[in-house]
Amino acid sequence: MFTTLIHVAQRVATTLLVLFIFSTISIAQDLHIKGRVMDVTNKQPIGYATVAAIGSTSATSTDDNGSFALKVEHGFSKVRISYVGYESQDISISGDSYQELTIYLVPEENTLEAVEIRAPRRSKYSNKNNPAVELIRQVIAHKDENRLEAYEYAEYQQYEKISLGLSNLSEKFKNRKVFKNYQFLFEQEDAENGATKGYTLPAFIEERLSQFYTRKKPSSSKQLILAEQRAQFDPKFIDNNGMSAYFNKLYQDIDIYDSNIELVTNQFLSPIAGSSPTFYKFYITDTIKTETPYLVELSFFPRNKADLLFQGKLYITLDGRYAVKHAELSVANDINLNFVRDLDAKLDYERDTNNRYYLKTSSLGLDFSLTDKGTGIKGNRTVIFEDFRTGVAQPDSIYDGASVVKVFEQEKKPIADDYWLTHRPVPLESNEENIYHNIDTLQLMPSFQRFLDISSLVLSGYKQLGPVEVGPVNTFYSFNPVEGFRLRLGGRTTDRLSKRFYAEGYTAYGFKDEKWKYFLSATYALNNKSVYTFPQHYLRASVMRDTKIPGQNLEFVQEDNFLLSFKRGENERYLYNDIYRLEYKREFKNNFSYVLGFSKWRQQPAGILTYQMMDENGDNKLFNDLNTTELSLSLRYAPHEEFYQGKLYRTPIFNKYPIFYLNYVAGLKNVLEGEYNYHNFTLGADKRFYFSQLGYADVNVEGNYILGNEIPFPFLNIHRANQTYAYQLRSYNLMNFLEFVSDHSVSANIQYYMNGFILNKVPLIKKLKWREVFSLKAIYGGLRNENNPAYTNNVFQFQKNNDGEAITYGFGNKPYVEASVGLTNIFKFIRVDYVRRLNYLDQPEAPKHGIRVRVKFDF
């Protein structure tokens, strides 16, 4: 749990670090808003409706004609319109000093007849005989012919820009002591009337220019990235490529014709998905006759404001094509979505020479905040499409190779300084122009370097000391039944020592067993890049002497931390390990990788663990150690994988593509004191399945088979158990250490996240924004007689407890199964599961159920 918290917190907190989130925003210029409130069903004005700025005391009411005027303090981003018998509507407002709004309120269903309201008479919403629903069904029926994939051939140039920063900052905020040396970062905006709007603090920008080619048969596409640039931060602290991938995952392309639109790592149901009339309410709110062809303004609202749905407007052509000419998308204030205070998207389509519509421009604005009233991180992604052409058949060679190619990297030519000035279709905003220069200047300042150094210590646990880092601090102290009180000190080198060579190590001492432990590794990059730069290509040698629980494949450098010291039940069976390992890793740009390894491993039982074998006289013979020499090969293929890269971990950015892996380990007898021959094969796959409004499921399936006879149980498959109180995704949370052993097995692990689909419908509970999660883990295996101590005396006996009862088993005629039901998103980051073990309940100390906790940050 702690490791997951560190990894995810590093990714989220790095983003916040880059954007200088230090405090709340102070008061600035007032905003003047006027407008009109109307009933969406009949366009009649609603008098005496309440209009209030969310989080402020500013409020007013509409007059008999539905009109209002409201003055709002600068810094508030939403107003709420409410009236008895209608659903409240939250409307985003801009920072403009003067603005006009037209708001449509949706009648509530099941309104009590006895309540007297001052609104025009209306009927209950229904899809039946509803012209708005009939219109959206026509849009749905014609969407395949209106999307890009309908063209036999299409090509275009695409310019995209992502910019993020703090905005609407007050003079008081700007003049805080912490910003004394950073005044050059702030940009001042001017209001239309010349009054001061406030300050912005731009912090990140990325631009990319690409040439796209698509064809219908065979379906394929190609993106040639002609140029790109971004604000670069010190790679010692921030993975710039990973940060770029993360921001692009949050600000994804919006295809209104897709049934599901992925934004901020979640899937939103499109208003023109086939099932949209089930989840949305539609209203025809206007007819636009100033354009040719005429357009219908179609407003839509979520039936349940907590669901992952949009609200907004579609402008539909009345030329028989029922194409989308313009779209405006936002979200309800009550949506079950974390850290997103506001979301606004606009899509504009243009007619081509065939009178069909293609996307010309799109913009997506997101306002992130930890709290509703706290400082926000505002970002915007703008995409502009130019030189759109159809019917031009390109040669097949265009589509060969990877679907995305960075041409500027292949050409190995520096991009000219004036390239972007001549190739941007629109100039940068005034507050974006200096970001590149400012970020470079900022990182030369000693005070900013100190700030990053302190932040790195807090987030990663390492303190930089010139060419080395000391840490991680969470491993300095821990305890276990064998070592007792354990102290550890470690560190690693940085690129200040070498960009191609990396060393890491630690030493630890247990005060109960009075033994020293250590780890040392040296890694050398073979591709003239850092050993952590994708694609990796390196040679690594390591030596380790440390403790380990059998079957727990923890990598001590990463997972030896204080919180893992707390465990349930009996856990005194440990190993002392001496491991010498040499490995070679090679990654390819298509995300295929392999690792070749060679290791010598000597293990000694520790605690109450025993290695004993029955001799010819029926007496038990104890063994003090066990030796093996292993040759290993690991293959992994993760198509289209993206991740945030740290020095000790990679945090994946999930997508819809599966990940496949194959691991092979061979035991080599009589090689460097190896005592056994065996061949261990593991084949598995991971896949995330998306179910639109019903959430998603992470599924892992795996098979294992071990060839060899008379193999002692330490070299068999000791299935991964968990005796901590944290919910572990890959372990069996109610299985005891060393409980099950096999030489062949198949397993399935399903984690199903419903994203609040059920709880969003429960009154009062839905305000908590909790989400449901379900899991099922099952494993079925066997143990051949020649490896089973019940049938042969040539292998080690299974473990027994103090009462002489067996506590280690092979599987019987049924699989081990455990299931859980839980709640996620408690306080936005806690997951709590009730876990139930469904069989093998009569085994000693087998827990039947338990509560487990996990930290999980998510949008």
C-alpha cells in the first residue's frame, strides 16, 4: 500500500510541483454578469429564480421576464441557478469583466402536485414522441457516414498545443515572499475596459506539428510528427517525457462520434452514442437560420448528474446528413469526478468540397483543484486541422512501420529557431510566449534548485548530495520476527556522476539476529542514454545478502519499508539469501522487451523455517542451505504503452491494449554448485476492459508449468500470499505465507471498478461520491507425485506448525478462490475492501474474512 501511495503521489505531486501550488487565490476585480433564465421545455421565462455565485455570498433573483444582473467577486468560476420544481444548473463563467448568459433549467421529475410554483405548465420528460429524441436518433443513425473513418482516403496537417498554469492571481499572491525571486514568471492581463484583471503564472507548454494519413481499406493511419517542443524541467527531478504523456492522457482528442470519450483517465458517454437517450435528456432549444444549411440547437443534460456524462449543446445540420457543425461540452457540478472543478470543450466542424463536415478546431479546458474553493490549475489543449484533403491514395509504404513516427528525430537535424513562427497556424497567447525562456532561467536559480531538492526528498524519499542520493527514508527503520529492530542506510548515484553508469546499494543490520545485510548493483547503459531512458538497453550486475519470506518476490530496494513490517498471523518463516546476478535488458520502440539473466542463489532457512528430508530409516535430516544456479529469459510486449518513469519504478498510464509476458527460468545442476535441474515457464496477460457507464475491469490471467523431478518446494511455485492489512492487487489477501505450492497452475485475477454507477443513484449517499469495486481471484493447480513429499522422500517435507499440523499444501480437486466487495474514493484516495475466502476454510489458521485497505488516487 505504501509503495503504491509513493508512486502515485509522486506522479500527481510532481504535476502540482511544476505548477507552483502554494496557496489560495486572493481577491481581485469584480465580474458583472447579466442574463436570462428560461424553461428548456417551452422557452418561457422563469421569474424569481435564484442566481448565486458558488462559494460566495453574491446572489440575486430573476424578474418576471427571467432577467437578472449579478456582481461577483473575481476568482469565482461558477454560478448556480435554482428554482423550486427545476433541477439546479451550475454554469461556468470566464474571467471577463462583463458577460451575458442564457440559462435553460430542466424541470424535475416526480415534482409534488401540491407544491405551487410560478412557472409555466409543463409535462413530464419522456423519450416517446419527443422531437428532440427523434433528432438525436437521426444523428446516431448517420454518424458512421459523418466521421473521419468514412473517407476512403484523408490527409491533413495537425497543430496541437497544451498550456497549463495558475491564473487570476492577485497582487497579494504575486508579492508573497516565496515568489520574491520569481517575479519574472508572472504575466499581467488587461481587461476590456482597461482595468487590471490580475496575474497568470504560466508553467508548462507543449507544441506539436504532425502530418496525418488515413485510409478506410485496409483500415490504417499514420502520424508523422514533423516537430515538437516543450518546456523542459531538470530530469533529475521530473520525467519530462512521462509528464508529457500524462498531460496528453488527461487532455485527449475528443471524437464526438465515438460512443465513449476518454478524458482525465475516465470514459464519458457521448451524447450521440447509441444508448445516449437512456442516459441523457434532449431538448430542441433553437433553430439557426443565419447559416446554410440551417442548424438545430440541441441541448442535452444528464439524467443523473453524478454519472460520467456531459451537458451542453449540439448544432445539427438540416441537410439530410444530420452532421454535427458545432459542439459545446461541459460537466455537472455534482459529477463523481475527482479534482476537476471545471471541464469545457468546444468542437467546430467545416464543410469540405463534398459537402461533408470534418473537424477544423477543438479546444479542451480543464480546471483542476484539490478543493472546490482552493487554487486551481487551469490548462487548455487546442488542436487545429489544416490542408484537409480527401481521395488522395498514398502508397502502401506510407503506412508501413510504427503508426507514429517522429520525423524530426530520424532526420537528426536541429529545428530552426524561427520554425514555429512560420508554422504555427495561430500565434501563442501573450502569457505563453515567454514560458520556454522563463523555465530555462528558473532552473538556473539556486533557490529553485533547493526547492526541487526538498520536494524530491518529500516525494521520493531521497536526499541529493552532489553526485549521489541517500535514501529512501521509509526504509531506514523496520522490524520483523527474525531480525527484530532493523536499521538500514542506502543510496544511489545520479547523472551528475555519469549519465550512462548507475550504482545503487544499501547496508542493514538486525539487532535480534545480529547479522549485517547488504545490496550493491552497478548498471551500464549500452545505447549512449541514461539507463532509465526509454527504450532501455543496459547490462547490470548485483550482489545481495538479505532476508526474504519464501514466495514473496519483493525487490528489497523498492519494497523494504516500515509499513510492510505490520503483518497478521504467524510469519516467522524467513530465508537468508545470498544472490549474485547478471542481467542484460533490451527494449524496443514498439514496446517489446527482453531480459536475459544469470544468477547464483544460496538460501538458508531462518526463523522457524526448516529444510528437512526423511532418510531411509524414517528419520528427519536437516539441511542448512540450498543452492541453485539459474538462467532466465523474460519477454514482454506492451503495445502502445505509456508510463511515467521514475528511477525505481514505472507508473503505467493505462489504455485499452493488452500486455503479454513470458518468463522462463532454468535450474542448472552442477553449474556453480547448483543442485537441481528444472524448467519453470510462466505465460500471462494483463488487459483493461472498458464498459462505458458500467466502469471498467482490470483482468490478469496466468499459467505456470515446471518441468523436473524431485524438486524441493523452495524452487516450485509458492503462491503469493499477503499477511499485511493492505489490499494487494497481485497477492491472495487471505492466503497465508507458504500455504500453497504447485508445479503447474492457472489463475485469474479480476478487479472490477463500477465508478459509482450504483451508488450515484442512491440519495444522500451519492453526495459522498463513493464508488463500488468488486474483485475475484482464483487459482487452480497441482503437484506431481515426484515433487510431493507425501509420495516421495527425496524432496523437502512441507512446513508444520507447533502442533505438528501441516500448514503447506498442494491443491486438492478445487481451486483456491477469494472475493471482495469494497468502496473506493473514500476521501478521494482510500479503498476499503471486505474480503471473503470461499474455500479451504478448514486449514489451520486459515482466515475466513477480513478488512483490507489500499491507497488509490484517481480522477
